[in-house]
Amino acid sequence: MKYSLLTFALAAVASAQQDQNPNQNSNGASRVASSSSSSSTSARYSEYGVLEFDNLGFEGYYKHVKTLDDSDSCKCELASNKHRTLFSGTNSPLDQELSVHFRGPLSLKSFGYYTSNDSSSDVWSRKAYYDGSSGTSENITFLTAAGQNSTCLGKALTYADSDGISEASSSTVLKEDTLIGSDEEFIIFSNVSCGDSGFDKDCGVYRDGIPAYHGYGGTTKMFLFEFTMPEETAEDDDSYSYYNMPAIWLLNSHIPRTSQYPSNENCSCWATGCGEFDIFEVMNTTEATHLYSTIHDYQGSGDIGTGLVAPGWTKRQYDSTMLGGVVFGTDGTVSVFLSNDTSFDQNISASDVSQWISSATTEDDETSLVLASATNTGSGSVSGASGALPFDLDIRWVFAAFALVGAVGVF
């Protein structure tokens, strides 16, 4: 059964009109680090084989970090309105370079990143690959936050050792069957090094002393995973922020290179809408076997902290290996799926990918959220320091919402 959540888009319009400062949400920039979405409505949803977002991508902008301040005063500065980053088109801003994040309890067996010219008919070509059993690592750099701590920027990125969470002196391959626990995280970047830090440089401004690498870009792309998410065995002693809440998610790669856990949201582009996509995420311990998918940007929502959650979940298996991933299609359709048919071949046909998704779907086993069309050009006078709403809401949102009524209907 495919649902069109037009009500989400309409509610977001009303919310955006009333809330002129969504950047100051209750969790602030920490939402980036935790990959934690609002769970207040999650209990209403049901299990599905495929979670889908339709019409992803809009015209908008966000603001890169102009100045990073690692002192106790933490006076980071975002770009001015004149120098904001504009984007538009299918899957934007998630068509830009992304880093891949993992939180335990989790063991990553295999990972693949693919691109295609046309997701409906062309071959998917593998551009990055990790396989734990063979120790293979192609266009992969494992990083973790094990460096110098700062009250402003949190812990700095370092190379991850073979355990995924300790500091290494150089790029190291994740050891086979490495299991990270609750709250522990590592990140995958490409093996393409960034140039010098600087606002107009290839990777923008980034934190001094970190190993800085590019992420994985492209409009039409696919991320595949083989992994386990076993139940946490350590006792919950209230020291955990995310006990038994594993996650796999994507961030605009500028975010971790500046700060994933800043005390000042101007130390990251996240709150201005540069992009986050939660692929498989446990959102609360009362639903520990439910994996949700959430988009965090300003398409159809004025509350980037809560984001837009697909109206359903896939099943977390405690005792078995899971296979699946996310496909960012050429037409703006994004499909999150779990399928035992998933493979990591060098080249994969479009028909094979379609079959994987179909095999995870029955007639009533797919749920979809249709995103409202939006224009977010920021033509008004918006100050980056003020944290004002990073778009000009206009009547086109309303027309787009009503157009969806005719196009796909409501419940």
C-alpha cells in the first residue's frame, strides 16, 4: 500500500509560516551527531519491506562555515547571504558529496557505493567497496572522532584503527566482524584527499589537523550495506546517549569535517539545510527493532530537527545478517530496502536493482512519502548569524500541495 502523506506537507507549510527560526530546535546541532529523529509519531507506523520518498530535490540554499573557532568562545561564522551556496534539481541538496556514518551496536560486513547515468535503464558502476572477509578496501577511508576534544567543536576526526573507534596514524581497514557498541561511531569517506582548508577551496573550511577527505557525490547513486545490528549486551547504566539504538546515515561531508557535535550551530552547515538522510535508524528503545528513514532538510518542512520520516519501518534483526541499502533514483525517487538478494558486483544492472526492491515488496509492503515541491532561494534579507528561516515561504508551496491532491490523492 503506497501512502501519499500530503498532510505532512500541509502541516509543514503551516509550521514554517509560524516558526521563523527552525535552526533553534531543542536539540540544536547535536541532531547531526546522533542521527536521531522525532519519535513522537513513530508508534503509528507499521513494518514494510521498502520505504520510499518521491519527488526528492528542490531549489534552495544553505550556508557553509566561513570561520571555525576552536576556542572556548566558540565564535564560528557562517557565510553571508551573498556567499550562500545555491542548489537545485533532482535529489538536491543530497546530490552533493556525502559521508557515510555508522553507530552501534553494529558490525559492518560489506559496503558499496555506486553511480549510474539512469537508474531505470543503465548499469550501476561500483565506485567504492569494502569487504571485511577479504580485507578489501577500494576508495575507502575509515575515520572516527578520537582526536583532541574541544568544548566548541567536540572531538576531532582521526583515522580509525581496525576496531573502528580507536585512533590510527594512517588509513586502516576495518577488521572483519568488528562490532562497535552503543554510542560508538565511525565514518566512511572516499580516499580522495582534500586540498587546503579555505572557504573557496574544494572541501571548504575544515578543522585544523584532521585527515580531510572528499565524500561520495552524484545525483543518481546507490549505497549498499551488509551488516548486523545485534542487541546491546552491556548494561544500560544511564551513561549512554543512544543505548541499543544503532543507525546508518548520510551527511553532507562538510559537516563532519567542521564539527559533527558543535556547541554553536554556526560551526556546521547542518542547521542551514546542507543535508542529512537517515537510512536505517532506531529512534527509541521502546521500538528497538524498528528501523526508520528520515530526511533532514527544508523540503516540505520548516523543522529540520524533526525532519520528514517515511511512514513506516523496516525490521531490525538481532540474530542474522541484513542486506540492503538506499537508491537515489534519476527521477527523484529514493528507495530504502532490505533484501537478501543484494550483491556487491563491480557492475549491477538496473533490472537487478529493481528486482531487489521488488523482492522486498509485496502488494501491501511499500510505503511512500511524496515531498512537496518547494522554492527556497532566500531572496529576502537573511542573516546567517541570526539563524533566521533559510527560505522565503510563498504561495507556490500551497499550490504544490494541492497539486499533489490531484496527482496522488489522500488517504
